[in-house]
Amino acid sequence: MVSKRHVSSRKRLLLWGIIAAAAASSSAQDTSATQELSRDSSVTSSLTVLPSGAHSHQKGSPSETDSANEAARAYKQALATLTTFTALPSSRAFETHHQFSWHTGNSILSSFLPNPQGQGPLGSAVRIAIKLRHQSWLPRFLSSRLPQDSGRRRSDEELSGRAIKVMDLLQHAADLGHSDALFALGKISLLPPTSHFIEDSMLAYKSFETHAALTGNATSQSYLAFFHATGYQNVAQVDQAKAQLYYTFAAHGEDKAALMALGYRYWTGIGVVENCDRAVEWYSAAAEQAMSQFLSGPPGGRTLPLTPTRLSDLVGGVYGPGASVASTGLNGQRPAIKAARARAAGETWEDVLEYYIFNADRGETDFAFRLGKIFYHGSIYHAPGGMASGGEGVGRVPRDFERALYYFESIARQVWPNDSGDVLGRRDENSPVALAAPAAGYLGRMYLRGEGVRMDLRLAKLWFERGAAYGDKECHNGLGIIWRDGLIEGRKDSKKYLAHFTVAAGQDLAEAQVNLGKHHYQRGDIKSAISYFEAALRHGSPFEAYYYLAEIQFAQMKMLPNALKAGACSMATSFYKVVAERGSWEEDLIRDGEEAWETGTPSGRRLALLRWWIAAERGFEIGQNNMAFILDQDKSMLRRAGFANFFPSNDTARLALTQWTRSAAQNNVDALVKVGDYYYQGLGVPDEPENVRWEKAAGYYRSAADTQVSALAMWNLGWMYEHGYGVVQDFYLAKRHYDIALETNVEAYLPVTLSLFRLHARSLWRTLTRREGGLSLWSSNEPSSESFGDQISGHAQKELDEGPTATGGGSAVPTETDEDLLVDDDGLWYMGKAREEFNRRMRDAAAPPRDDEDPIQWARDRRNAELDRDSDLGPEDMFDAALRGGHRGPGGGLNDDGDEFVETMVLVVLCLIVSLLLYIRGRWVERLRREEQRQMEQRDGRDDGLFPPPGDPARDDWAVPR
């Protein structure tokens, strides 16, 4: 009996222990979930980070205390549930499958399973199997046996239920007075983190309004300003004065978004009188916040976000490839345009990585090095300027420091097998020293910053010394950072770090030139600092150089008289704006909009449009361009995207015209031509006579043609001069613009040729009818040339100064005054001229060297070279081989001009021979036809009249002697 009672008591103790352990585990999970939430993306971080004093509960009666505890519990539970959404990849959150994930867990069995992200034939086989699973032609019984994505195991019904739970808990906590829950409710209602949440702009506005009234939160005031500035979904009436008031309150609360919005409004005169002095003050405050966030990172600063991409660039520009400025000339070499061509050819980043991994696994060192760079930067395309410049957003791939470390070490270990302190390593002929030195630079940077590995400054210094022994510029720059900041035992050595920075800067490394510029700037040597910062800009510095040049211009502006400081103010504002927009670590609306747009779902694209609209109000040119491109009625993208709140109408065109105008004001030439198209077609413009609209359109076309880069603008202007629309009809000016369009872009050959043929035909008819104004085919009596700017009529010039204005409707367009042009004592000034003059001043210097070519084209060339090398007889198509340079002389061209003449004569002789053969064949066929006809007549025995029939002896008397 005693034993049974003892056993029972032990069971009870064991049961209580299990319950206690479960409770502790649950508490630990809640704590870890809250910690994970604080480290998560911008959605959850913005919900948890609020100004001090924003959330407070006063101790009062027991009922009030119970309500406060209940509100805190509901809010905490809502955040814990929300982490189940934010823990998913963004691609999964918006229902896309362009990336795959594989999780085998931490079990012992997982070490024996093939990993799709691993190396070797097994990893390649698994990756191919995962790709096959998405093919429609694969039989169902086979596709069901292939590995499935782990994210797909959660049903949409379950996630939708959790979304409802989150909103209900937040609403419950907000009703009980929890201010943080009120802000979270507004943020999720306006910008849903996943497609399982329902957008409710009215609830978002009320939540932000209540939260701002209770706490004075700057972020809530900034969102309220957006509602009043745009009238989004008719939630609030368009009121630019109230929007300006909310933005001002939020800016004084140090909200970066409001600082940028106010700077942009004062810079362009939206809702306020244009004032560059006020604009530079607001933008300088926003840039200072971005710079502080950059310096808060590891040695060398935080990793810059990937560069954003215009939506129109992915299709070759606003007018398509060849016709758009974005894809012609030097712009055709931009990564966005290269990526657009690759996508049009059906190539995906997964295919590119698969090809790179396959060759790297075969021991190809150059492929391994490029793979390491791709995984380190998180992009197929890395930006010029070195490691610190980041990558291009158009080639975004999952960033993987572990795989980058693997590939860099696989190269470096061939020269330095161990970390014994050997600097020179093995220098035999088979060692890839040429790639081992830059690989050592990447390894040193990773150990210096703790990227993918534990921070180890001594090991970082060792790798830097190894690469510097072979003259690698990144290694010299890394050693300079170590000696400048005294990272090892606090020892600083100015001579050593200046020597290392000088060596790296001599090899045109932008980061080293910035470091030297900062050294001279801190010593007060402004002239030397400017030279180094400008050199860094030429070689691809995307952040720090802009900030310090803006600081210098801002300081000089304060010392100049009012009549002379316009140029310095405009340059400082432009550079501060670049820094504030690039330093978007907390909230990257452009990137989040790109990810939402790529899903292809209606909810994702609506969210992308909203994010770009918010960014456009803050002055992001890419946001303005993307939004205008979506709303453009010519593309009919509204119907295809499934927007419920926007449809093709004059109000929508008015909103698109406003965004095109703002984008054009930031030096986007294609957008400027688009504004002219809207006035020519009468889209989104006030009701006025056609001649007035055409006159304004011609003014915009002239402004675009003055840039000498838009062949389309020149062709449009030539067409208007030919027909006399908006300008005085002048065939000579029409021909001049047609000719300049062809000189600007050779791809305009066909339309220009047809237009010139039509122009000469019209001119000939005018001459035959004895009317004046026709072109002379025998003499060049064209009137003297006149600059395009002098031809702008007064009305069109006024329109360029003011821009389009419209009010009312759900698509609010604020009144803009002097948006495009600024006039000072220095002459004609327009927005973006400061950066344009600066770039023109630097254009004489050498072009920034790129670290390597286009990764896609480089892979194609390597593949073609392998095919040619593996073939015994060479290329199958000799013409194709000739085009690739296989049968050409030095320099890739023909040996001399005589070869071209010989080829031409050979072609002429061949044509003559073919013509002769065709003539002979025709004569021969004609002869055979006559013989056949004569024989048929003889068989028919027709009456020959007086001529004796065949066989009659008298027939010989009729013979004609020859």
C-alpha cells in the first residue's frame, strides 16, 4: 500500500514537472518570437519600434489594470502570430515560386540527403528535379513523387485564419487603449505583409489619426499626410495645406520619410512656394540619418541596399527597345537592359546559377570566383566601384555568405593551404594567383565584418596581407581601414593607412578614394578632398562621396550671396537626395514594391502600386516612373493588372501625367517625351483647343530633343513641322529633325527613311502645284540653323515652367508651380542640371573600369568557346563563326578595305551569272514549248489551205531554197 502510494506521488511529481517544463517552453517560445519579430523585416520592425512615451498605461483601479494587462496580452499574441507570416520568405508571402527552398532539418539523416544548394552531381540532379516539378508536360504520377516546396505545406485556409486572428487581436488591444496595437493595426491595414491580409485604407486612416492624436507619433502623421496629399481611395479629401502641416509635424519629429517629402515639396514647389534653401535643410537632415545608419554598421559601414529598377527598363524602356532612351546608346549597357534582354531570351537567374555551379564543380576557377561574388553581393550584377558599392537589384538572388565563403576559400586555399601566417604562399605555375588575390580580399572583408563567419580581425588582416602581397586593391584598402581605426589592439598608424589607401586609390578603387577624401576633409584640406570625392564618383562610389560633396557644397552655399548660391544649393540638394534615397535600410518601398509586383497576383500588384505611390510622394524618381508606367493608358496595364480602384479614365490619365511630369523633372528624357504625347493626344489635360495642346506638346518635344539623346523626340518634332501641328509648317526643319533622329539612333533608319520619302513626295507635289515651301532637290537653300531653345514659343515655355495642373477626383494631382525650370542669374536652370553639369565636367576623364563583363554574356562566350574547342571541324555554321570572330582579322574586323571590295565584286559576278543562267533557261523552255506546239498541230492534221498536205510530192515544189 505504501509502495503504491509512493509510486502515485512520484507520478504526480513527474506530471507537475512536465507541466512546468511545458509552461517554461511556451514562455520561452513567446519570448523568442518577440525577439525574432524585433529583428524581422520592415513590416514588423515598424510595428515594434515607436517613440518613447508612445505606449503607456497608467496605474489605476483594478479594472483598468486588468484592461491594460489584457491589451498587452492580446498585442503580444498578435505579434507572435504575425511572426508565422514574416518568417516566410517574401516570395512565399506573395504566392510566387520563382525561388525554391529546401530544409532538411538538423537531424543526422539530413547530412546524408542530397542538398539542392550543395555541390556535385547529386545537388544538380535535385535542382533539375525541382525544376521539372513545375513543368506542365510532366506526367502527374511523376510530378507527385518529386520534392515539394516546404512553404506549400501550409494551406491558404490556415494562413487566412491566422491573418484574421492577428487583426482581431490587434483590434481588441486597440479598443482597450493599447497605442502600439493601434499603430500596428493601421500599418497592416494599409500595407498588408502578405496576401492573406485584407487591405482596408479607411481603417488605416482612422487608426493613424487616432494614434497621432494620442501619442503625436511622427510616422502616423507622415501617413496621414500621404492620404491628404493624394486622396488615396477617397479616404480623405485632397488638401495640400493639411498634408503640408502633417509633413511638417512629422519632420520635426525626425521622421525620415517626412523629411524627404518636405525636401522634395520645397524643391519642386508642390503645395508651397519653391525654396531651395528650405529643401536643402530638410534633405540634409534626412541624409544625416542615412549616414548615421551607415556608420553604425561593421568596419567599412553597413552593406548598401541593392539598387532599385524601373519597371519600364525590364521591357526595354517606356517605348520599348530601340525607341527608348533607356535602351539606346550607352544606356543599352546598363544591367537592367541586359537583364531585360536575358529575360526576353527565356533565361532565368536559376539557369545562370545552374550553369555557373556546374562549371565550378568541374574545377573552373573563374566560374567559382564569379559565383562567390554573386552570392556575396546577392546579385548577378555587382555595381561598379568595388565590394562596398553593393549590387544591382535587377539581378537579385538570395544572398548566401556561406556559399560565397566556400567558393572563395576553394580558390585561395590553392595558394595558401593553411593559416600558418604564410603571406606569399605557393607560387607554382598551376596556382591561380590571379584570382587568389581578389578571393583573399573577399575573405578578409568577410572576417573583418563578420559576414557568414565569426568576426576575426587577425585572420582578416592575414588575408588582406596575402592579397596585398600580390597588389590587390581591395586588400590594400582593408589594411588601411584596420590601421586607420586601430582595430587590432587599438594601434593606429597614419603612415601605414595612408600608404595602403594611396595604393588602392591609384588602382581606381572608389572606396579607397573616399577614405583619402575623408582624411583630407577632416584635416581641412577641402580642395584635395573634393578631388578625391569626385574621382570616387567617377569610379562608382554610390553613397559616401555624394554625402561629403553635399556637405562641402552646403557649407559653401552659406558663404555665398543670394545671387550666386543657386548652383551650390541645387547641387547640395541633389546629392543629399541621393544619399537619403539610397540609405533605405529601415523601409525600402521600391524594393518591396518590386517583390510584390513580381508575384503577378492582383493583390501583389495593387500593393506594389501603393508602395511606389508613397515613394513617389517622397521624391523617388523610380517610384514616380513606375507608377506612371502602370497608369499609362497606352499600355492598358490597368486591366491586365486587375486594379479595382483604377481604370482607364481621364482622372487616371491626369494622375499618370503628373507622375510623368515629375519623373521628367528629374532628368528622365523618356518621361519628358511621354508628357508631350499626353498633350498631343489630349490625355489628362484641361479642355482647350487642339492648337494650344499641340503647341505645348511641341515645347516638350523640343526640350527632349535638346538633350541630343532622344531620336523619338526629334522624329516627333519633325513630323509636327511636316504637318504644321503646333508649329509653323516648315519642310526644311522637318527634314533636319528627321536627319538628326537618324544620326542619334541608327535603329531609326526605317521610320526616318519612310518619313523622308513621304516628305519629298509632298514637297514634289507642292512644287508641281506651284506652291512655296517645297524642298529643292538641286540646291541647298535651307535656312540658317537655329537652336531648338530659341524656337520654343511663349505658351509652351510657360507650360514647361508650370507643368500640368488639375484638381478634384479620386486621383488627386496637386498644383505644381515652376516644377521643371529654375531661373537665376546664371541663366536657364532646371532640376537635375547640377548633377548633369557635374557629370559633364567629369566626362573628359577615363570611364570607370568595370571589374568584369556582363555575367550572362560572359557565360555565353565561354560556352561558345567550349563548343568550338571541342569540335574537330570547328563551327558547323561558317557564317555564324565569322560573326563570332572566328574568321576575321586582327581587331575583330576585316583585314582591309580591299577585302570588302572583293566581296562586293564577287557578289556582283554571282548575280550576273545567276541572271544569265535564268535567261538561258527561259530561252530553252520557250524553244521546247514551240516544238511541242508544232508537233501537236501536226497530229491534229488541220487544213493548211493551198499548201499540200504532208506526203504529197507537190509539197516539195513549195519548199524555199536556202
